[in-house]
Amino acid sequence: MVQLTFLGGVGTVTGSKYLLESGSSKILIDCGLFQGFKQNRLKNWAPLPCDPASVSSVVLTHAHIDHSGYLPLFCQNGFNGRVFCTEATQDLCGILLPDSAYLAEREAEFANKHGFSKHAPALPLYTHFDAENALKKFDSVPFGKKQHVTPEFSVTFLKAGHILGAAIVLVEVQGLSIVFSGDLGRPEDPIMRPPETVRRADYLVVESTYGGRSHAANKSEALLEKVILRTVKRGGTVLIPAFAVGRTQTILYYLERLKSSGRIPNMPVFMDSPMATNASDVYGRHADELRLTPDENKRMWNVATYVRDVEDSKALDRNPMPKIILSASGMATGGRVLHHLKFLASQPRNSIIFAGYQASGTRGAALVDGAEEIKIHGDYIKVRAEVHNLTALSAHADADEIMGWLTTFESAPKQTFVTHGEPAAADALRLRIKENLDWPCGVPEYRDTIDLT
């Protein structure tokens, strides 16, 4: 008997965890952190329905925290198996997991110092030690190579686009094939190559982040140009909260094109994210996964000044000259960007440009939806800056692009499970798959268990 249990990534775009069981053998596809609404975040603190010590292996689709960020706690709670992923995903997790731990520790420290936590003392979800311990369990696997992760289960990674190292995962067990799309990239992404096609699968788990929407024609470069020019005219600063892995690199690509063509002034661009800086180094080492020529790659990284020191970061806000600041996190849930928001959001001369999907319950979603004030570190900050969201900049395939990828299947899976989307988006994709492809299709709920045999 083979069973699939949905322990995250359903009803929301975060917390991806899919448990596969065959007899006494268990593997977990993705081990992500819940983000957004408090009721979701509280799941990070609750015990999992399965004992981590009973899981033989974890298989990661990619490095983003909503797919990998629970690993340190999973290991702390007893997991002692191996973590399998692509080489670039391993390299990026080496940056993202310690950074996630650092943010958790700093937030707990800040809460204790200023007394705005309901807990005394406030504790981090996990520590830097936990993150480093998790990283010792990683094994990388090349794209296209079948790897036995237990005697019963084998996996093969196919390129998903999305970000560096991102994979579609083909799982084989007991003569069954189960495909997990992970986060699908876009066929015309300016940096990443398109997702690989999949010909057949007995079962399919497909993401639906944009399952109910189609991206507008990609006018991100033109919108960046307009907002930057308006902001410079006002003497303001453009703040871009950007995901350190993926979106930041795409924005650098567009900014380099705008500056080199003279469409925006030769104003300073600051990359205020040590994590994004380190991630950019990883992108350079894995340039073979990118569309860019070596010259384009080099120019993209050279467009910005990289800020590592905390005091240099604080000085950016005190400097009144017009500039562009890129800083993580992309949904404004933590990191240095919060300090920039506290200083810049209340001033009408400034602009804030988000770079893609904002999960419900995040500050990014509130700002994009027109919030007049936001809460940061216990304080309420008035929002008077100009706010935009470059939705077409998303690294996720939209509904049309997901459907295009699905049409490459030569036959219908026995069942398709639509996950990793808000309820409306997931159901919209389910309906479209049913009506256009006539595939058996459903939207699972949290902790649903399905017998695949």
C-alpha cells in the first residue's frame, strides 16, 4: 500500500510537506515553513502528525523557505535521515537556513528587549545550531539521475525553472509514478530556463499559486522605469522588498538594462541583503542553469553596491539622495527591509515596489492591498509612500502556463491533486483541469491521507 498525506501546502502557498508511505518506509517531499496568517504560523510550533524519527528521507523541490525552512526543527525533533536535492538547492539552503535561524533568534531577542511578546521569554522557533545540524544531512543529486532515497523509493529531479536548482520530482515506488511539480517556473523567464516536460505519471501533485490568474504582459521593466523616474523627480528613494533567491536577481537584470540604456539616471543601487549577496554568488557558480550569456551575467551582478555591515545598512536611510534599495524579505515578513519600511513608508516622496506574489496575512499583502498603516516591531507605521506590485515579475507559472505544461502529458494521471494555492486559486485550477483536460482532479485539505494503490 502507498499512501500520500498532505501536511502543508494546502489551503495556502506555504508550509509545503507531502508524506509518502510504503509499508514501513516514509519519505517527506518538501519540509517547508508556514508563513502568513497567524493560524498558519502556529502550525510551525505544533507537533507534526508523524514522528520525524520515523521518516527515512526528505526530498526537496527547491530552497525557498516555504519548502525547506522547517528542516532545522524537523531535525531537532528527531529526524536523522538524509535530505536529497539538487546541488544548487543544497548551496542555496546553506545560505537560507542559517539566515532563517538568525532572523528567528533576532526576532525573539528584539521581542524580549522591547517586551512586546506574550511569552516570557520569547523563544526562536529554532537556532543557528539547528540549521547547521540540518545542513550536515544534505546529499545532492544531479538533474535526470534516478536516486534511491530508501530501498523502496527512488526519485528523479527534472528542471522546474522557478529559481536556481528548482526541481520537478518524479517518485517511483511499487510500480507507481508520482510527480510533484514543486513551484513551476515560467517558459519565458528572462533568467531561468523553462520547466522540463513530463510525459506521464500515475499521480500528479501540481502547484496553483496563480491557478486563477494570468500574468499581464510582462511590462515589469517599463513599470520599474516609470516608478523610478517619478520617485527621483520627488527626490525620494525606491525600496524593493525582494526574495533573496530568484526575484532579486531578476530585478538586478532589469535595472542593469534600464541604466545601461539610459532610461533611468545613473543613480546608486544598493543590495542590502547579505543573504541575497551570497545567493548571487551561487547563481554565478551555476550559470549553466541560466539563459544568460557570461557577459549578461557579469553586468547584472555589477549594477549594485552590496551592503553587508549593519551600520552601512542603517546609513542608507539617513542618506537623503535618491537611490534604489533592494532588501529581503520579499513579503516584508522579516529581515532588514523592515527597518527600511519603518523609515521610508511614511514619507510620500518614496516608493515601495513589491516583486511578485504576496501571501495572505503578510505585510506585503497588506501594503499591496492599500493598508494605511502597518505594524512593525510593535509600532504602527503610517503608509504614505507610493506602493506597487510587479505581479508579472513572478517566478511562478500563471494559470495559462500551468495548463500549457499539463498538456505535455501524453495521458491523464489517475488523479491530480491541486496544492500550493489559496483556496480560490486552487479551485479555479481544479475546475480548469477538469473542464479542459477532463482529468480526475481534486483539492486536498490539510492532513488528508490518500491511498494511491
